[in-house]
Amino acid sequence: MRKCLAILLALALLFLSGCTPREDHGPRAWEAGFGMASLQLPEAGEEPLYIAGYRNGKEITGVLDLQQARALWLSDGREAMLLISVDCVGLGSDTVARIRSGLADFCARTGCGSVNIVATHTHAGVDTLGLWGPVGIDGKNDAFMDLLVAGAIRAAEDAYADRSRGTLQWAVTKTEGLQEDSRDPAQYDSNLYQIRFQPDDPAQNPIRLWSFGAHAEALRSENTKVSRDYPGVVCDLIGRETGEDALYVPGAIGGLIMTPRLKEDVVENLQVTGQRIANRVLADAKWKEIPPELAVSRVEFETELDNTLFLYYKFLGILSNPVRQDLLGRYYVTTEVSVARLGDVALALIPGELFPELAEGTGNPTDPLGLCQIAEENGIHHLMILGLANDELGYIIPPSDFVLDEELPYFREAEGEHYEETNSVGPQCAADLAEAFEKALKKLP
Amino acid sequence: MTERKRLWALCIRAAALAGAGALCARLLLQNLYRFLTFDPTFYDIFAQIRDAAIRPPVAALTLAAVGISCLADRMCGRKILRIFVCILLWLLLAIVGVLLTRVNGIRFADVLFSLLDVLRKGGL
């Protein structure tokens, strides 16, 4: 009897010791910080530096402005995330994994639950995907990739150190005449999306995250000098005009959506394009406050790797995503999609260049529902697309418009305008992405 | 020879055949570029896989090797003939092994046959 009582008492004590009163985090409040690191070019060595975006084997001949990594630390007092914007054409999942791994101790120390890396898609940067070396040869420069990873980590750590409390707002501004779509149907999202952090401490700089749906190609294919392209010009102008720290993330730029050519001289074109976009970014906007609630969810998913060229690049070790093969011989590549909910605004972090039709919805039964439609069905009325986030699968094309050359699929463009298919993983990606996006939405608390 | 000894001999023979097949596949693919000196482009391209993750199909090779060993075991006739047949079958095993070997997760056969098809159609 005594033994039973003693055991019961011990169990009761054990049970009660596990029942702590719910920790009071206090009221939620936004906290944000900004960090930036320039990505110096490595010393001239054995490995050349190739310029990414256009033709194979084109070496860099100079610098207009250095590529940068810009980071935003965001927290609501309970959850925290990092958004790192890197000036480059794209980052494969291996580089994203390296950056995340380098921030593992940082995340454990700070409670950061989500590290997200977005490429600005500048077509005037060092090749960071390996696709622009001589044909079949990895165009990445190992020394530069090490500098890029170190720069991204440094920017993230600086963003955390810079953090302060304040309010968060968002705005959507219409634009006109700043984009053109070279592929039919000519469709693009002409909205400029912005999230602005206003610190309580007037000594701290406000921070502006802005997103626009146009390829960073104002310098066009003639250019062989390193530059951030128009996102860099706009961020610098924002800094000069307002004292804000700015970072850019691309929107749904698949299609191929670019800024129009306004000047013959490409450097002049860059400056004029940047000024025009900055004018819209800095124009009066209807800012709406975002209540301090942050939640992030991430879903890994597979999609069929149908593109033979990408298969060769994977074989040669140039592309890095994990692949598997099924019993029928089809290959599948693993990637990820994330959703960050900030109050009643959500950011969709998409691992490639999404066609805007897939954000809005095409209405075609062969195509998946638009991401905005899926978001609406799940109670999210304001969705911001962040492309080239945490991976770069290439173009993500509506299946109804996915056409391949019959004789040499992926090696030769099909009749009409179907260049984007040659730089995509395959026709299944859009549907697999939509499904994974919905899962990510449902996973949000 | 007792049944047990025969079984051991069979296992050792199969393991040796499979191991040799896997090693052969790995060495061949790691050094494939050395056979392409006639074309500097292909030489440079395939030199990239010399340090790649190369995974021969060990399970398939082992199964095939067991089959060859059993066959050799059951063959009647002169020893020299049995050895010759084994060698031929092993060569076949090695070729299939190379084709089924994965480099960075992609089967060499998938790349080879696709590339040959593209070359035939003038795609490169």
C-alpha cells in the first residue's frame, strides 16, 4: 500500500513538473532589420568568370556595379524569418542549402524558423547556375560562389543585429508602360508590390521590400560588365531619396516579361529604366497596416524532369537538385515552395520563373487553378508572388501553352514562340507547384 | 567437393564477378574522358564526371554474377571452355553494368542513348 502511494506521488510530481503555465510572450509586435554585403569579384585565377543569362562562354569584361546580398530579418515577437535577396541570375538548391547550413547556428541562437533566399535574376551577373560556361561545361566559379555564400550569411547576420521594433505596411501600386511580354498572350502583372517597415526609433532606417514582374535585363545582351541591373538602380535611388534600406524580389516574370528598351546605349537604358520604376515605387501609395502576425510554412515536392538538356546537366553535376527515377524510367526532381503569411498578406515563394497567367488563373481546364485563386479559397485575399525563391527550376509554364519541337524536344524551339519550354523542367511543373502551394497554405497555423 | 564447399565457391566467384563488374563500371566512367581525346569539347565535358557520385548497380550485378556462377558450375565439358564462357558472360555483365551505372543520379544509358539520338538528328 505504502509502495503504491509512493509510486503514485512520484508520478503526480512528474506530471505536475511537466505542466508549466503557458509562457507569456507578451503582445506581438513587428521587428525588422536590414543587412547588406557586396559580393566582390574573386582575384583573377584559373577559373574564368562567365556572365549569365544570354550566350554560352561569354566572359565578364568589367564592373558597372557590384552584385550584392541584401537581407531582411522579420519577426512578430514569436516567429521569425529571413529573406535574403541576392543579385544573381538564380541559385540552385545546393547553394541555398549551403547558405542555410551556414546559418544553422545563427537560427538556433536567434529562433529564426525560416531562411529564404531569392535571386533578383539580373542578367549582368556572374554565372551562379553553371549554365553559361562553354556548352556542356559548368560555368560557375567556385571562388565567387564561396564569396556569395559568405556574403549572404553576413547580410543575414547584420540584418538581425540591425533589428528594431516598428510597424509594417503594404501597398500595391499600378504601373503602366514599364513592361512588355515577348510571348503571346501578352500578359503580365503591372502591379508594384511593396512592404515597408517603419521603425519606432527615428534613428533607425526604414526598410522597403519591393517586387516587380519584369526580368532584370535593362542592360540587354550586349553588356558584359557586372551589374545589379535595374533593381540595383532603384534600390540606390530609394536610399538616396528617402534614406530607406531597400531590397528587391522578382515577381511573376515568366513569359518573357522585360522592361522596354528606351535608349540605344544600354547603360543609359539602365539608368532611365531604373528612374522610371523608382518613380512608381516612390509615388504616393495607399499604405495599409499589417497586424503583427507571422507564420511560414514550407513544402517539398517532386516534379517530373522531362527536359533532356537539364538531364545532361544533372548527369554532369552542373545542376544540383536531388533526383529519383521511377520504375517506368521517368526522372523526378525535388524542389520546394513556401508561404509566409504576414497578417492578411501572404508571400508565395516560388522556385522558378512563374508565368503570370499561373498566378491569376488561365480559365483553361488543362491548367491548374491560379495561385491567387487557390489563396482566395484558403482565406488569403492579398498574395505577393516571389519568384526564383530557394531554387531555380527555370520557366513554369501553363500546360495548355506548353509546346515542344517534335523532332528535337528541348533542343529546338517549337514553331511559334516557345523558347521558354527549352528552359523549363517540363509540362508537369505548374500542376505540381499549385498542389504543393495549396498544401503549404493548409499547413499554415 | 562437398555441397557446402561448392556453395562457398559459388558465392566467392559471384562476389568476385560482381565486384569486378562494379569496379570496372566505375573506373570506365571516371576515365571516360581519356577515351575522348579526339574531340576536345567532349573531353572537357566528360572530364567533369571524374569526381562525380558514380553508383554501379550493385544489386543487379550481384544477381547476374550469381547466375553466371551457377551456369559455370553446371556446365559440363572442358574447363577451358567453361572459363571462356564465363569471361564472355562477364564482359556482357560489365557492359550492362556500365549502362546501368548512375552518375549524379542519372543512368548512363539514359544519357548515352538520348545523346546518340540527338546527334543522329543533328541536334548538336
